[in-house]
Amino acid sequence: MRLVNAAKRLAIAMIAPTLFMGLTAYFIWNASRGEHGLRNYAVRQTQLVQAQQTLAAAQAEHAQWEIRVAGLRDAHIDPDTLDERARAKAEVADPADLVVPYGPGKKLY
């Protein structure tokens, strides 16, 4: 009977530490591997870097287009840009012009 009572007391005494250890293990697991854990944080950081690179490329392309469009505005028409666009649309060239062919994947605009 003493052995059974000792086992019951030991089991009751172990409930709280076991519960807290399980809860601690759950939080540690979530902190490292959960949806908002350290592993996903590293993945999100690499995605952020890629998104920033994509944004920088888009902003650079936007700046190039702004320069090209600014040359065709009414207030200031750049003669070279106007001539380039007119020749590109009409698909004509002056016999004295030097024509540089572009590859199939390399378009000028």
C-alpha cells in the first residue's frame, strides 16, 4: 500500500512539471520552425532581397522610359529622339546611316 501511495504522490507531483515542459517544448518548436519562426524569417528575408532587386530593376527601366518620353513632349522635342522614332515606325533608313541589327531577344525598345 505504501508503494501505491508513493506512486500516486509521484504521479501527482509530476503533472505540473510535465505540463510546463510540454508547453515550453511547444513554444520552442514554434519559435524555430513555426509559421512565424526563425526558418521562415530567413526565407522571408531572401524574398525581400529578391523583391528589392526587382523593384530596383523596375525603377531603372521606368527612369529610362521617362528620359525617352521627355524627349517627345511638346515643350521640348529632342530632334534625335523624334528622328529615331519616325525612322523606327516608318522602317526606313538613310543610305548614309549605319544600321546595327539586334538579335531576336534584344530589342531597342
